[in-house]
Amino acid sequence: MRSLSFSLVFLLSGVLRWISVSGNLTLTITPRSGATVHINRSQTAQSKCEVCIGKLCQTSVTLINNTEVVFNCAHPEDIFTVEIVKQIVCSKTCNENITSEEYPSLQNFSRTFTWNVATQAQKAFSLNFTKAGLRQIRPTESCQDKHVYTVSAGRTTLGRFCRHGTIKGMKVSNEGSVSLQVPGKGQLDPTTFDISVGDHIPLLPIIKVSLPEEESSQEFLSPNYPDSFPDNDLVTWSFRVPPKYYTTVRIQNYTDPKCQRKDARLEYQLYTKTVVKKLSENQLSEYQGSFNLSLQNCPMQPSSTLSLRFSISAIKRGSEVRCNVDLRKEKELQIHIKKRKPKSACVLKLNSQIQETATIFSSRISYLSFYDCAEEDLLLNINQNIACQQQTDCAPPEFSLRVPVLEKCLLGVLQQVTWRLYVPQHGAVELMFPLGSQQQSLAGQTCNSSVLLTVTEHEQGNITVGQFCPQGPIHKVQIRSNITVTASPVDSNDLRQITHALLKGSFMETINEHYIFTVLPKKDTSVLLATPAWPVGMRPYSTVSWIVSFPSQLEAQVVFTNVSQVSCPNQHKGIKVQKQGSRDETYSWRIGEKPKDVVVEESFYLNMSNCRPSKGSFSVVSQITLLKRKNKILSITLSVLSVLLVLVVAVLAVVCIINRKKKKQAAPDVSIYNPNGHAFLPGLHGIPKTTEDEDVHIYHCIDDTMVYGHLLKDGTEMNHFEPAVDSYQAFTGPTERQPLTEPEVGVYRLFTGSQSAPEVPDRAPGQGRNPFSKDQQIADKEINGDNSAQNETNTTQDLQTAPIAQPEGYDS
């Protein structure tokens, strides 16, 4: 109450009398039992206001008894602060409940309640904040309820705290203090804490922390923070952790002192051991159970400081999976483990230390722990080195590349296995595929496999030779440099499922080419072959050869489906096709030329070499298709025979047409029955051989019209009779068979019939001949007037023909 008139306020408690006269404030203050009231002007105040007792005015006063004070300014609460101090001395025992008491007359002032506690020598006292609990804050922070506690041990400030925290108590040696700061015009909210006496502790206080049974994280500061922790001193935090909770300590900020001897360090007193850590090292992680953490300072050099700010977090975990990985029998092998999602709840520990990523080395046993981790939360990578320094020292020279067998307790998805192969000097490495051939994995091609193999060359920045998957024509690969073979799953599969060897390798003597591929294509299946480092391009001056082998009854069609545009400073032959076993090039093209499709009839080499391109990069994709080989000799023979057959058919057709025309114009041949069994043509100057010598003239059937046709024609000339043609005429002569008289053999008789032979029609030589009778051929020649026939017959020219017996009843 402020006015120009006097106003008087009487409090029943007798503590305060507030009198304001002409702008001055007068207070009557009565300290509590054992308490001392200090009124001090703030050092930052600009006002000359003073506090007066009687006629003595000062910047600060100390009140022990009931006293009246006068402030010679209107608003002293903005200039002065009040500290109420109570001394507590504990002898053998000290069990007090400390509660702050409000002074209503000083409520407008910023006030601090302080309790100084002292014990006998070799004793320590404990502060118990179980009811409220404290939470440490930074020097620049404030509490939400505006009540800030400060705890000191001797001259060392242990820290500033707010209520409702996890700090439940402190143990201080000999002497210390607790203070509560409340801002002006703020209502005091009293808090009770206990003080008790205990045994002496040879160090700075022990701060007792009880973590809640819930996920939590909080910060702690070293004493005197941000100023230096006392030289060569020690402070301890004792953490009580509830069951099934795991704690992790992380250093947030620190200053490392320059020590005269030893080093500043953190010591963890665990259940069974003590672990010492430097401030720069990773601290305790995912530890289950209570523990003590001590900060030990060293004897520091002048002007050196030590400060520390760290946090501790606790999280409840499910079941813990422990795994001991024994790699003592492995050589040059490493297992890398990392979390798929860094912010996941999964926790990985290696040798009791929490890790975001962990590496397990060969020739030792590693101890792993997994908390709340599923199989898919972790990713595994395996690296192994296989080296051969000298060709003669490689034991064994052959080796298998297979996925190592891992412990079943080791959680994680195996996503990659890498083998680094180091060849000897002047050597090479050969890779074979034990489960059949491989194919290059190119864009647009499907890989029907669960694993993909990538071969990378170490030289000049890890050049990818190619990617391979099963079911292809490539039987083996030879490379003249150190390489890396990487096995990776297709469609995020786990490589643990692969139990067979992926590759078989061996170290060998050097090769002429940089790369050699052995290719065994199949019939009617197109094969795509890409140059190493496709599509980037082969490195300068590198060479590659494909040894393409196939059966002799097949041939290969080579098509260059994709050839890059590149320029070389000289006319460099970049692509060559050469038959196996031959030194001559079958086909060749210079770099920059567009190669043509070719057909190779036997196994061949497909060689390519790069220059140092002045423009572009050299890369080629070739397509090889095996087809059934064409027999050229057989084709030519069949073609010739076909032509000859056509000609023969044409000639025969012409001959047949001519014969038909002549047959229509010629008179039919006549055969006369001879009782001696000899058949011969009339008018021939010779007697045919007997049937024993030739039987081709024995007829199974004789057509009457053909036999007697010419006789009928002769009858027409005599009696002007025209017989019917191609019609049957009944025989009107006698049908009685007359006995035939056997003529005498060897007796010459004159021919009584006509001296002229039947008229023989003109025809071309050779027509109507019987190819099976030589006599018939001679007869044909005679019929056509060929005189040479007389030299071939055995009969003389003057021999007369034998008489022909006329059938009875025939009228000549």
C-alpha cells in the first residue's frame, strides 16, 4: 500500500510492519529461530537506494533479531535481494526434515532460502529428495515452477536443479549446502527434504539417481559446469536401473584438461568389473543393471579446465539374443553388421559396446548381443581376401568361392559376399562355373537365378568386367589382373540359402590377352557377348578374346548388334574373327568401321582390342547363333542331278513323242509261225538263233490284227477289199487242225513262193530295238539298209530264205 498518508498494516504473526511514508518503504522483519536474513543490493542495480536501520543506511544489512528497516526508494524489490540462511550442525546423528518457510513481508523480493549443513570430522551427511526428486539443468536454464535448487559441497557447486526429477539423494562429505531460489512476487511452494548423517566418504558427493520404469533420457553436468571441475578430484553418479531396462551413456560435450600426470577419465563400476574410458571414447551402451559412473580429474596444468556434459537414456527391452562368433579358423575374413534403419529400436552390441555398425574379424571370438532385433533389422556383408604372392607358393592353387557358413544365432540378412583375389606377379586368375555355364547380365535380359556375380578389376578405378548369372554359354573366364568377385542376391533374397560353391578359381601363368572368355553356345540359341566394362567401354590398349567352340556339323552366325562410335588416331584393327588352328584372319574390321554379319563354319576366336581413343569409347555387343551346317558339295551334286534329271525327262519326252508319230505312220511288224520253233522277221537274210540261245521272242500273247495286218492290206490290192480296222473279224476258213510236216533239215529246196519279201517301212535307225537282244539290233540295221550289219552276222549274203509253210485254206 502506497499513499501520501500513513498506512499501517499489522500482521498477527508479528513478523512484518509495512509503513510507507513520503515514498520510503519501512519493514519490520522478525527472523525465524536460527535463521539469518540478508538484504543485499544487486550488483547490477543502477539505483542509489539504500536500506537503513535507524540513521545508518547501507547497501546491505544482516538481520538476526526483530528489526525495523527503511528503504529510501519507492521500489526496493527491484533493487534488493533477500537471502534467508539457516545453519544445521549434525553431530553423531542428524535426522531433520527441512521445509522452507515463507516471509510474507518479503514476498515481493527475489529471495533465496539456504541451509548450510556441517558434520563432525570423518562424517558425511545425506540429502534425501525422495518425495520431490531433482532434475539437473544448465546454468542458463530455469524451472517451469520458478523454483531452482542449488546444491554445493564445500566451495564446489554440484549443480542447479528443478523439482520432479530422477535425482533422489546426495551424499556429501563434512559440509555442504542446499539453497532454493524463488523469484520476486512469486508464491513459495514449500518442499521437504531430509538430512541424515553417515560414514565419511573420501571424495566429492555421490549423486544418487533412480531411473523411472519408462523410457527416459536426461542430462547431467560435471560440478562447477561450465567452469572447471576441481583439480585431481572425483565425483560419482550412482544409477539405479529398473529390471529389463537398458541404459546408454553418451558424451554431449567436454573439455579435456592438460594433465601433469595421468589422464582425466570415466570409470564404470559394473556388477562384475570396472571399465575405464577416456572422454573421447564411446561410452557404456545398452547395459542392463545398475552401475556407478565416476569422473576422475587429473592434476591439471595451470589454466587448464575439465568440464563434462553427458546424457543417459534408458529403454525397456524384450529378450536379449547373445551370439559368440568364432572365426579363429578363418583367414582374411571379415563380417560387417549394420542396422537397416538407424533409428529403429534394434540395438546391436559388440563386446558389451553398443554399435550402429560392427565388424567381426577373423582369428578371434567376438561376443554379440541383440536387443529387440528382428532378422530383417540387420544387414550382413562378408569380405574375404585370397592372395597368391608367388605362383609356386600358392597352396592350394585351386580354391572355391562359396558363402561362409554363419552361426545360427547371428541375426541379419546376408546381402553381399565379396572375395578379393590377388594374383601373383606375371600371373592371372581363372574362374570356372561348377554348376554349368554362365551368361552376361545385360539390359533387357532376365536372370533366372537367386544370385548375381559381379567381377570387378582393381586396376584404374575398379573397372567392372561384367555381371554374370547361371544358364548361359560362358564356361570360364581368365583375367590378367587382381579382381573382386561380389555375390549379391536377386530380389532381396538371403545369400545364406546358397550352400553350393558359386565359383571355382585357380591362379595360373600369365595370358597374352587381358581377358579370355571360353564360350560353348548351344544350337538355335542366340548368345549375347559384351566387351568388358560395357557400356562404359574397354580401357585403352586392353584386349579381349572369346574362344567359341561348337560341333563340326554346325556353323555360327555372328552379328554385331551394338558397336560404339569411337575414333582412333591410327588405323587400328579392333575386331578380328579367326578360325581355331589357323593363323590367318578370316574377317577383320578397323575401329570406326561397321562390321558386317558373318557366318563361320567351324570353331573360331573372336578377338577385340582397343586403342587410346581420341574420341568416344570402344564397346561392342556381339550375337552368336548356332545353326545346322549346310553341305555345299551335296547341294551342288543335288543341283547338278536335278538339272540332268530335268534334261533326261525332257529328252525322253521328245523321244516318246517322235516314236508315237512314227508308229502311227509305220506298218506293223509280222511274225510267222514256224513249226521248228524259230521266229524270224520276213525278208531277213539270216536265220535267228534257237530259243536256247535267246528267248526274247517268245510271246505270251499275239494280237491277230497286228500279226496279219499287212496281209489284209495286200488283199485290198488284189480284191479291192478294205478290211475293218481295230475290230474283230470272225475266221471263216477251216477250223480243222492239219498235221504239220517236219521239213527236212540240211536239204536245199527251191523257194516256190513269191521271190520278193514283204515291204519294209522306212524308219529311223535304232527305233523299236530291243536293248536286251544284240541280234535284234543287227536286224534293225538291216531293215534300215545299214550295210555294216552284214559284217556282224554269221550267214552269207547268197543264202536263200527257207520256204514258209502256208496255212491250209489261205488263198494267196
